[in-house]
Amino acid sequence: MARAISNKNVLQARFDVAEFDGAFKASFGKPELRGTWLIYGGSGCGKTTFVMQLCKYLTKFGRVAYDSLEQGLSLSLQKAWERVDMAEVGTRIILLDKESLKDLTKRLQKKQAPDIVVIDSVHYWLGFKMGDYMKLRNAFPEKLFIFIAHEKKGEPKGTLAQNIRYDADIKVRVEGYKAFTTTRYEVADKGEGGADFVIWEQGAAEYWANLTK
């Protein structure tokens, strides 16, 4: 039987949090970089650019692996990489070219493995089920997995993506060059978490102005 944790020990427990600042702190709070996050949105809404911005920012806190299941190493991905000037972070990020779950698992078992793994998108791991997701999480409890998903009618597309959303500590919906964040790390009175993140100011201003006409 597992040891019960006392009330006092719960209140005195300390956790490793990432000292986010600026717009990321306002949107995400100060999160633990472990567990699961989910980012979802439609096509052409700024989702890829946002994911690139987030990947670049996260390299301040750990080594990032971006598994491009949908595009692989392609011209469009290269352009997105260049848009955020990813060259600035050097070897703190690596691109995985449509790496399978089996190969990613082997990679994460090695020394100096990435700390943060972005899966873009979960729909392209054919046969990937909730049981596989739980095995991956449980095998690497100290890693942060960020799953990207398509959207259908304002919701993550498919049962798996919806189930991952329920489990995720941070959920981000992207629309009209804004990222709308729901985070378990929100501390409202300190301005930590919950604020909208503007991906591209001009695009967001035009999109939301047209929407209200």
C-alpha cells in the first residue's frame, strides 16, 4: 500500500516551476515543465507560429525536441522556423523528422535526452491510443509532452485529443492569431496565467475587428 501524505506535508511540499516572464507568464503562469499540455486550433489561425514561439521560449528552461509528424523537414516548416529566428537558440532544440512512437521512446531513454517533447500533430501517429499516451507519460514522468491537435467546431478533433485535453495541465486554443489559455498554474491576483497571448498583432487586430462587424 502506498504511503499516505499528511495534510502538513501537502501544504509544505515544494515543486520545481519555470520562472516564466512577460506575455508567457501572463498566459501560462509559472508552470511545472512536466506532464502534458495540449494546443489545438484550425488551419491558418497562427497555430504553427505560436508553437514555434513557444518552442523557442522553452529552450530557456530545457532541451526541446519538435517531432514534426505532419510536415517533416519541409520548406513550410523551415519558413516557420525562420519566422521566429530559431537559429538564436542553437542546439537547445532539435527537429525530429516524423519520428515514430517507438523511436521517440528509445530516444528518451538515452542520456542527455530532450526534456520537452512537442508532438505535431497527435493525429499523425496512426494507431496511437489513450493507453499508449498513458504509457508514454508514465514511462517519462519528468518530461513535458506538448501535443498539437486539429480542431473541429471549436473542440480538439477526435476522441483521443479530447481525452488528452482533460488530462492536460495547460490547454491552449488558437484562433485569429491569438492563443487562449486555460492553465492549472493560474494565480489571478498575481497576473500569472489566463491572459490571451497575441501571436501576431496586426493579424489578430484585423481578424477580431472583422469578426465584430
